[in-house]
Amino acid sequence: MPDGFATILPDLTAEAVRTPALAEAIAATIGEPRRALGAITLRRAVERGELPADLDVEIALDLVAAPVYWRLSVRRAAVEPDYLERLVDHLMRALQC
């Protein structure tokens, strides 16, 4: 079983569904700032020609976050040392289409 944040994430997510103030706090302090940084990173990659000019940034952000959430929270699987590198390789191929 994963340690740290991955251990509490399912409970935190469930409680946020029941508690709007918690959901708002998570969005304001974690979700929105991280998503904004991700959007900046993706837009810079578009400017450098590393990603297509017509990239849907919102969908791309979802595609980046979902596999990690799924692996840690749903599957409760360990993240091997090379997992993120392999994931990035697959995501880059998917986003290039």
C-alpha cells in the first residue's frame, strides 16, 4: 500500500464531496494553483514546438493528473522508480496526435 498523501487521498476526496467548504479549500490551495502551473508548463511546451499548437490544455491537464490519481487512489499500487518517466513518454505520444 502506498504511503503518505496517497494513503489519505481517498478519504480526503470523499470528505470533500460531503463538505463544500473543504472542497473549496482544497481547490483554492492545491487544485487551482497546481493546475495553473501545469497550464503554464504546457503552454510553454506549445511555444517551444514540443506540443501541437492546437493542444486542448484543459484536457491535457486532466490526462496528466488522472493516471497518477488512478494508480495511487483507486489501484493503490506502488509507483516504481521509472513509472513517471514511462508515463510521460506515453502522455507525450498521446498529446502529439
